Amino acid sequence: MEILQTYNSIVPFYAIIVSIIAVPLIIISGKFPNLREFWTILAALVKFGLVLSLLPGAMEGKAALYSLLEIAPGIELALKADQFGVFFALIASGLWIFTSFYSIGYVRGNDERKQTRYFASFSVCLSATIGIAFSANFLTFIVFYEILTIATYPLVIHKENKEAISAGRKYLLYTLSAGIILIAAAGLTYTYAGTLNFNPGGIFESIELSQGGATVLFLLFLTGVGVKAGIMPLHSWLPAAMAAPTPVSALLHAVAVVKSGVFGVVRIVGFIFGPEMMYNYGLNNILLAFAGVTIITASLLAFKQDNLKRRLAYSTIGHLSYIVLGVALLSPSGFAGGIFHIATHATMKITLFFCAGAIYVNLHKENISELNGIGKVMPWTMAAFTIGSLGLAGIPPINGFISKWFLGVGALQANMSIALIILVLSGLLNAGYFFPIIHRAFFREGKNLEGHKEASLLMVLPIVITAFLSLLFGLFPDLFFNFFTTAVNISNSVLGGFLR
Amino acid sequence: MIERNLPALIPLIFLASALLIPILGLWKKKLAYPLAIIATLTSASLSVYGFIYVLLNGTIRYNFSGWIPPIGIEYVYDPLSSFVVLVINFITLVVLTHSFIPVTIDLEFKQTAYYSVVMLLLTGFNGMVITGDLFNLYVFIEISSLAGYALIAVGEKKAPFAAFRYLIIGTIGASFYLLGIGYLYFMSGTLNMSDLAAIMPMIKDSPTILVALILIVVALGVKMAIFPMHGWLPDSYTYAPTSTSSLIAPIGTKVGAYAMMRILFFVFGADYFSKELPVGDLIAIFACGGIIFGSVMAIAQKELKRMLAYSSVAQIGYIGLGIGLANPFGFIGAVLHLLNHAFMKATLFFIAGNLRNKTGNSDITLFDDSYRKKYPWTMASFTIAALSMVGLPPLAGFFSKWYLVLGTIENSKWLYLAVILTSSLLNAVYFFRIIEKVYMKSPAQSKDSGTDNFEIKRDEVSASMLIPTLILAIGLIVLGLLNVVIVNQIYKMMPVGM
């Protein structure tokens, strides 16, 4: 158990509300698209800057603490920007900048309706995500988690066709049910442990729980966050949510919402239960089982999908469970690898989703079977797609290789060779469902592609940058933001001296 | 000086205006409404002052005509009763502001009588809450009930029948109550609540007391509309005029809940009714039944007011559950929900009233996305109230559920926990259905054209109806964030020994 050094600072609060402030500005600028988009970009840049300013302190082990108000007896609505929080917030806010530019290109290229509602909801979602990242205790986490659910709903149903509305209903059904279960889990934890504050190494230190009680509590928590984390069998909202516009799928369903889910899993495993409790009650094995099944099943189901976004959705489900697997291993490399995968998967997957959107806007094609020959027409897009795919399959020097490597080492450290086998198998399956897309794009002849060129710069530039970042972080994992070192630090602070 | 008279002053202001309004109204019809507002404003201000005073200085006891209890009738203005009085009078103030236009339209020629009866209703409610005498409680139950029947009966075509049904059921309930306190008087020789509470340990083992307890619980259960004594509620809320349902729905059942709390916790004692007898569990089980029944029935409704009526049955169930748990968190949850639900239901019935004012009906099947454009603020308030009812933080509704959850865990009542959680999901179904209809084009419409064929102009209700709606809706956010401030006061309201 580590006692975190904290200092009072209002910066975490500002980081959250900067995009809330943007919302009324976006709404009143509704009739002036360029001004309206300016607010989004400005909010994104300021948010990223604020979060970045918290990084040096966090790296030194000092967390910015800001308490808003007492929201229940003994529990405060409080923000604490510890290393893990800053890590997640950086990824989310950084990628929001790219997604904002990409969004502009997408919604204008597609001439979408209700653009004001789109940009306003996006801003609220990012506030909620940063709120989740900086939550100091589980009740604050629940507050922002539920706000995220409600704020993403207008984005999921954006197109307002039958598919979107049905996807929205499914999304709400799953996420609201999960939220309710989380409330029960929080109530139980508060009653037994007397606190809901996140603490590296867990908060149940000297509390005796029965095996059944601990298992039930863990399963409640897991169900609560497992929906957003895409753990099977709670995952089916994710492929359905692909009815949303692609930037939504890219940032929210590959970075913000689903990563909030796995963020929750890591918080629960490392900061509420703690490695000792997870191991002593065998809870890590339960987690491992769910993760393993999810990885393999999702990878297999990805083959079946002809719709490009749905294939990416199943790939996301699989990769989210890499993270879950990593923390379930409770070994230094495994835990660190899992956390680092949050960052690497984000850049790679967002690239792929961006590509899918560009293909849709540019060529109006959604299905893989129609993608023959598009590499000649959209070379930059498909090159980026290739980089992302290679990384997800775990091929160096893309950053995906590094997280996978450490996950594998972590599996060996924990003497769980089954996990290693799952990882290797999944890598092969990844290659199996991505490479045919690349093959079709570059090595087959396309029809009706004359006269088409690359997608608009607003879309292609973010695609190229995120792909390039995947490569760059693969070569220099600690560049700029020390993502890798941070992941290791977090792992150490949680695991402490724990040995299996 | 005024403080010592507050317990009597607050109900008497309403009584005085109830008598004054017809007199002055015969002279000038237009005076009825201003008189009612002035009376309510005065009482509400006194309620605020009284509540703060009581929290700082302790309970105020008032003996009518100077007769000392237990011979005389005593009014007890303690933290709990002053809080409930504050909620009732504040909500009434907001409702009366909202009701000006609906009453002018629906009840044009009966305004004077209507406002007079409203004042009578409030006299009854305030009297019920502040009194410290069991028989006096009966008197005021009857006053408020009779006033209530009249206010409901002036509604639509089916209203008189709904009111009549309420009258029958309510009178039976009141008779049970009278019988119950008769037995109590027989066994103890007193009708004063504090006195009876002191005598109770000596007489509680007698079967007469048990019968009296059951009779009183059933009677107050009718008033509170706990399942299965809720039968009068759906029709009454649906067919009553806008102003009546806005008034009765948020606070009518709450006074019944308060009376149940007062008698169970402060006269019989929590240990007696929940630990020695299984009455607490019985109340909780029936409340759970009401929660599920109300939520499921609400999903089946096609008309907004009827849906809100069944939703109220479910929400009262939460308060009943809190009472039945008989532990600190349950108590806090019940009292907090009394406040939160009053705000939420008032907002929702305001919205039903707003829609009826503009379109003539509140039929859910006729909602479509033009409502979003025509009534943006009303629908925004609806969204906030709906999210609060579902229990999404940081809105008020989440916190009453949080305390109830903690209360069920404290007693290890896993069934009740599951009921609370499931009902949140059921609530989401019937509220999000409306939100979907209002904020999105139906699939059939979106196929026709990509753009609207004509500009749908904003046609929001007038300020006197809109502002109360918004005030309450924003209040839900405030109540949610500041719930700890309120809860800290609720700790002072708990009976000794909890």
C-alpha cells in the first residue's frame, strides 16, 4: 500500500469543465459552423494543455487533489489526478484533438443533420471521460460514468434511422443496467470497507470477507464495468453501436467509452480490491477466464463480419480484454503491459476507424467485399490502415508489439502459459482478419473507382498522424509523454511487493 | 414571540384564508387568487423561518387554549414536522403560481370556491403534520381528504366518479384509523402522541395494541397509496384538473407517509414494530410490491398523467420501503425521497399541464419530435426530471436511492436491494420511451424527407407556467448536489434510539 503524496490544485476541475463551458457556446453558434467548430477545437486544445500540465507532478508521484463537495455522508465528489488518471486523460484528450478535426471533415463531407447536437454531445462526453479519469473515489467515478452514458446516447442515435434507434436502446439497456449494478457494488463496498477512495493496493486491507461474499462483490463490480469494457457476454452493444457516425465509433467506442470501462476494471482490480485480495480469493482467475474467452471468441467472430466497422468492433472487444488479461495476471510485466495497451490500442484502433470513415465518406463503401483496389485511390488512408493492422497483430516496430510483448512476459512471470497461448493465437487471428483487407485494397482490381481520389485533408491528416504516432511510440515508447514509464510506475504502485 | 405561535399560526393562516376567500370573492371574484397566493407565501415564509429556528433552538410545543396535554391538544413543531411543513408549503407556492392559467381556463366560474377549498386542503395537510394529538390527526385527515375529493371532482367527465371512489376508499381507511386510535385510547387513556409513547412500553404486549397498530398502518397505507391500498390513485390523478393533480400528487401521499413515520417511529417505536413484530418487514414487502407493480403498470400507459400516477405508486413504495427498513439509512432515504419526489412529481405534472394547455391533451401516442421544437424548455425540464426519476447522478433521485440501497445492505435485505435496482431500469423504460419520441424523428418520418417541410415555430407556454417548471427542474440538480446538507439535518429528525 502506498500513500500518495497529494497537493491541492483546481486544474483537474478546470480540465473537466472546459468542455462543459464550450457546450452553450457551441449551441449558440449553431448557425455559424466555423465558429461552432472553433469552440470545439479550442476546448480540445485547452483541455489537453491542462491535462499535460498535470503530468510532471504525477510522474513524481504527486497527485493533484481537488474536492468539490460532500456528496454523501463520508464521501466526497473529489478529483485526484494520479498517474493512472493523468495517463488515461492524456490519451483521451489528446486523441480528441485529432477526432475533432476528423469530425469536421466527416460531418461536412457527409452533410449530416443535427451537427450542433453532435458537437455539443461530444464535448460533454469528453468532460465525463476526464471526470472518470480523475475520480478520486468510486462514487465520483459512478457519477461521471453515468453522465458519460447519457451524453453518448445522442451520438449513438445520431443518424436516427431504425438501426441507430435500436442500437441506442440496446446501448442504454446494457449501460443503465450496468450502472445500477455498480451502485449496488458501491453500496456494499462502502458498508464493508467504510470508504470508496481509490488506493493503490486496495482498500480492503484488514476486512474479512467470506469467499462467497468477495466473489459476489467482485462479479457485481465486473458486470458493472464489464459492459463498457466489452467483456463477453456483455459486449453485444458494441457492434450494434457501430450504427453511430464513424468519429463517434473512433473516439468514443474505441477510446473514451470502452477505455473508461477497462479503466474501471483496472481501478477495481488495483485500487479497490488490490492484488492480495484478488489472488487470495481466486478472483484473478475468474477475470482471466472471462478475458481469455473474450479475446478468442471476439477474434473468431471478427472473421465473420463483412461490414468493416463491425469487424473493427469485434477486434476492439478482443483487444480490450488484452488489457483485462494483463491486469488479471497480477505480474509486473503483465499489469504494466495491460495498462500500456490502453495507450497503444487507442492510437492504432482510432487510425483504423478513421480509415473506415474516410472510405465511407469518400467512396460510400461499408463492406470489406467492396474494398477491392481502393489502395490505389486512397493510398495514404490504406497505408495508415496497414500500419494500424500490423500493430494490432503485434508486429514490430509498431507500438502494439511492445504492449503485447510485455503481456506475454507477464504471462510467463505468472506461470500462466495458457495466457501466452491465447495472446499468440489472437495475434495470428488479428493478422488473419486484417491482412485480407489490405490484400484486397492493394493487390486486387477495383471497379467503378475512376475519378475518385483520396479523402479530404481534414480526414486524411489525422489518419496519417495517428498512424505515424503508432509507429513513433513503437520506436520511442516514452517519447513526449512517458507513457511507458507511467504504465510501469502504476503497475509498481499497485502491485507493490506482491509476488504470486 | 411569533416563534411560540408558529405551530398554530401556519395551519391557521390557511384556515383563515379558506374562510376569507369566499367572503371577499363574492364581492370581487378576482380577489380569490391573490388571497390564496398571499396566504401561501406567508405560510411558506413562516415555514422556512420555523424550520431554521427549530433546527437551532429545538422543538416548539403549542398548547391550544392553554390546556396542558394530555388533556389539551398539543401541536409539536419539531425538526421532522417543520421540514415536512416546509416542503408542503413551498411546493404549494410553486404549484399555485403554475396553476393560475389552468384554473382560469378549466374552472373559470368556480375559481373562488376552488381556491377556498385549496386553502382548506392545505389547512388539513399542515394540521396533519404539526399535530401532536392522535384524534386531532384524524380530524385533519378528514378535512384534507374531503377537500381533496372536491378538488378532484371538478375535473374531466370521469372525475366525479374517480373522486367518489377515492371518497369511499378514503373514508373506510379513515374509519380504520379511528378504530385504531380508539383501541389505543382504551388501553392507555391518552390521545397525546408523546404521552402515548411514554406509556407504550407498559402496554405493548397486549393484542389490542397489535390490532391497533395494524389498523393504523392499513389506514395510513390507504392515505399513502401503498400497494395494495393504492387503488384510488390512478383515476384520481388522471381525471383531476391540472392544478389539482399538480397539487395533490407531490404532497398528498407525503403527508400520509409522514403520519405513518410519526406514529410508527415516535409513538410505537422502531424496535417494537420492526424487531419485536414483523410489521416493518410487512410494510417493506408491500412497498416492494408497489414499486414493481407501479413501474410495470406505468410502462403500459398511453396517457402521461396516468403513467405518472402509476409511477407515483412506485415512488411511494420507496418511501414505504425506507419506513419498513426502520434503520438510520432507511429513514434518511425515506425522508429525502419525500422531498425529492415532491419536486420531481410536481415538475412532471407541471409538464403534463403545460402540454395540455398547448395541445389539449397529454396523450403519449401523439408525442412527436415537433414537441422538441415547440416546447424546448418544457421538454428539457422533462428530461431532467426523467433522469432524476431513473436515478442518475448527480440529480436528486440518485441520492434517495443511494441511502435506501445502503439501508437494505445494512439489514442484509437482498430482495429489497434487487427491487430498488430493477425498478430503476423499469423507470428508464417508460421515461426514455417519451424522450425518444420527443427528441427523434420516428423511423417512418425520417424516410420521407431529409429536411423539415416547414418551419416549426417555438410555442412554449407562458412564463407563469414555464418558470415554476424550470425552477423545480433546476431544483433537482441543486437538491442532488447539496443532498448532504439536507441529510445532516435529517439526522436531527430521527427518533431517539435510532
